Amino acid sequence: MGVLGGKQEDEPLHAGEVFHLWSYLFHTKALLVTMQVFINHTGDHDLKTFLEDLLESGFTQEAQQIEALLKETGIRLPPAPPDRPNVEVQDIPAGARFNEAEIALLVQKELVTGKITGSYIMGISNREDIREMIGDFHAQREENEVKLLQIMKEKGWLVSPPINIK
């Protein structure tokens, strides 16, 4: 049996897997801090609850799982930016504050970008455990994107392209 046979956890990562997992983790660590900023900037209860849940049960878990995988394989981990302090939304000057619709759109973009990147990683990966892990991330991001879409529709923040009616 060759190198790519037997127990999948013992299979070495190829260069593409290492690069893209490392890059995904680097981006996710930056996203964790960005989410802290977004949470500080929102006064909408529903959006704030969604963002806090997404931060804890979504992006933080993704980072922890990829970090554990890279540590097991001896890959040096990317740096993480420092956490942001919690502030009250009213302490942020109005001209410097993101509004809720902007936050929702930026988070939606991050969810979509993560699904696209994850699909690519699944496509190049030789290891089934990596494919499964990223597939789980993909499914979770899709669930969160639907929740966010519902919030955006409910709050009137969804900007739809023109409807073509003939």
C-alpha cells in the first residue's frame, strides 16, 4: 500500500491542502476580529444575537478545527490579530459606525466567500477527513446564510436586483 492508503489521518497533506487550509485559517482568524467589530457596531437585537452565535458556534469552531489539523501535521500556524474590546454602540460616533444593513451585507459576503473557498479545498483535497470537515463548514455556512437572509428580509435590508417582468 502506498502513501495515500490506509488510515487517512496518517496520509500527508499535499502542498495545495497545506496552503489553502493555512490561508483559510488565516482569513478566519481575521474574520473573528471583524465579527467583534460588527457586534460592537450593531444596536439591532436580532442581528447582534445572530452575529454572536455565528462568531461562537461558526467561525470560532472552524478556526479551532483547522488549527488542530495543522498542529497535528506540524504546520506552523498563521498569526491572529488581537481581540477588540467590547464597546457600546452609542459610544461609536455616528459617522464612524457601520449601519446594520452594511454589517448584514458584509457578513453575507463572508459566508458566501467561505463556501466558495471551501468548495475549492474539498475539490483539491485527497483526504476524506478534510473533505468532510470542510463540507460540514459549507453546510453550516449555508444554514447561517439562510438565517441572515431571513433577518435581512424582515428588517428591510435586502436590496434585490431589478426584477425582469415581461
